[in-house]
Amino acid sequence: MTTVGVLGAGQLARMLALAAHRLGITVRALDPSDHPCAAPVCPVTQASFTDLPAIDRFLDTLDALTFEFESIPADTIRHAAERLPTHPNAESLRLSQDRVLEKQVFSEVGFEIPRFAPVDSLEDLHTGADHIGLPAILKSRTGGYDGRSQARIHNHDQLADAWAAIGAVPAILEELVPFEREISLIGVRSTTGEIDFYPPVENLHINSTLYTSRAPAELSRAHELEAQHHARTMLERLDHVGVLCIELFLTRNARLLANEFAPRVHNSGHWTIEGAHTSQFENHIRAILGLPLGSTEAIAHSAMINIVGVEPPLAKLLAIESARTHLYTKQPRRGRKLGHVTVTDNDPAHTNALLDRLTAIIPPPPGV
Ligand code: AMP
């Protein structure tokens, strides 16, 4: 029997485990939390991601290792890779953890990126604002997610407050892109070098947190091919194995700019469970084990909505015909992702109508 280990035991590990189980593959997870949401579906070892003796004992039980979130120390992945197949590799992880390195990689593989400046002091921030212009957005270089550790700056009087708001930590100042749409591209590469892409997804973020995704996105074929071309270069150059998600802005003048990437399964790919021939979770497991990838084609038009902070009554969600509800059994907390719902239909107008009914009962993410 094959056993895959996952560092992190949140909803992504839970959905990876559910997909793996269907293939007769066992998943075990490791997480510091005492109530991890993957626990109902797979055994979870409670330990810190830096506790190497505990991690070594965990590795003893596995055939391969992966991770479900970015804040795992890259050294832990490097350590594991000396003992067993570990994917994605530590370099993909390390680059995704630093917004400046991330932008450099994008640029090297051919993606256009927003103008940016690294910022290490309030003085740098003033220089950066002069150079890039305002409005702009200041983000911590590491550790930020879902809009945390970010501040928007509209005029020079706000620079000192923005610097304080993100905690005066190493940061990046980016031009505020007047995007028309946000798109994500999810690719997957196997240990055998096989690469495939899901149809592009259109994402709506509210308060910097994903609220809805629609797939396939309305994106020109030329843009889709351009994004895939650069993403393929990136997957190969990083020798990345597993799912990789790239978030992009489509500007009003039809430029595609890369914003960030996640070296893992991604929230904007949850629709693939019902909406694609093979889900991102199953393909991630297949990829890291060197199994043939499954078709990434969409079955129909899908929309996914996140349940953040408060859970609507289950009966209300289930009353919407064909809506597929996923609840993660997490304690409700402001800004916390508690579940998602996917609707899939051949007729995009019907998918949109179902999504409208869901947005009426599932409120957008609150600010954090
Ligand atoms: P991020 O953590 O970089 O994904 O940012 C969260 C969200 O903030 C993005 O999905 C966008 O909606 C918005 N955002 C981030 N960076 C920019 C930018 N440079 N210009 C405009 N909006 C941005």
C-alpha cells in the first residue's frame, strides 16, 4: 500500500486525502494544530514543522511527502527530500515565500509583472513611491496571505501609516494594477515530466480573500496560450512536481500580469472536484507518485463560492438544486475559510443563476 504524507492538515490536506483514498492510496498528515480539519479523514500527527525528530518519525511511515501550505520552512522540505521523494521541491517553496523572489522568477520565465520596489525601511518606501507612483500597494515580503500584511497607499501622507500597519517588516511596494479581471492558471507536472493545465479560472476577491471562482474563464485563446507557455517554462525550470497555481491580472488594455504563485493545490481549483474530469487534488497525488495524469478538461461551466467566517444553515445550501456543498468542520472565526459550494451546468447562464442564489445566502469575506 502507498502512503503519502502531507505537511499541514487543513482543508487542502483533507481534500487531498479524500481524493487519494479513492485510488487506494493512504494519506497521513502532520500539523501543529490540536484540532486540524483533516483529522476526520486521515491520521494526523501533532508536531511543529520544525520538530525534525518528530518529522523523521513521520517520514518513517511514508512513501512520498508533499505539503499543503506555504509557511512550512523550506529547510524541512530539504531535509525530507534527502530521505524520500518530496514534491514540490524546496526551491519552489522558498521562491513562493518571498514576494520579491517570486516576481523575479515570473520575470525570468517571461511573464509580465507589475512595477515593484523592494522596501526595507520607511526611507525605501518614500523612494519606491516616487519611483513607482501612487496609488500602490505595500505587502510584507513573507508570511502574508488573504490580504493580511498589506496596505493600500493613495497619497504620500499615508506612507508612514502603511509602513507601521504592515509592522515595519521587509516588504515590497507594487503599483496598484487597475485590473479588469483576476485569473488563475492551475498547472500540474508529474515526476515523469508530463504537464497539463486546467482551463483558466476567473476569480473575484473581496477584502483580498477569494469569494467566487468561475471556470472556464472568459479569456482569449491567445492569453491562455501565453500564460500556459510561461507557466510551462516555470514548471520545467523549477523542476516543480505537483500542482502549481499562478494568479494573474488581466488589465483593461489586455495585458496579463503575474501577481503570485502557490506551489500547491489552490482554492481557485476547488471547482475541479465536480467540474473537471480529474480534480486538482487527484492530479496532485498522481503527479507526485509518477502516475499518469488524468484529464484536466472541464466537464461543463462551474462556479465555486467560499464560505468564510460564518456558516449558513446547511438546509439552505442544500435547497439549491445541484449545488455541491463541502464543509470543512472548522470552528467559525472571522475571515476563516469554513467551506465552499460548487455548481456545475452545461449552460453558463444557469451556472451564473445558481451562483446568484448562493451569493444571496453566503456573504462575502469580511475585512480582516
Ligand atoms: P495577494 O495576497 O497578492 O494575492 O493579494 C490579494 C488580492 O489583493 C489580490 O487577489 C488582488 O485582488 C489584490 N491585489 C494584490 N496586489 C495587487 C496589485 N498590485 N494591484 C491591484 N490589486 C492587487
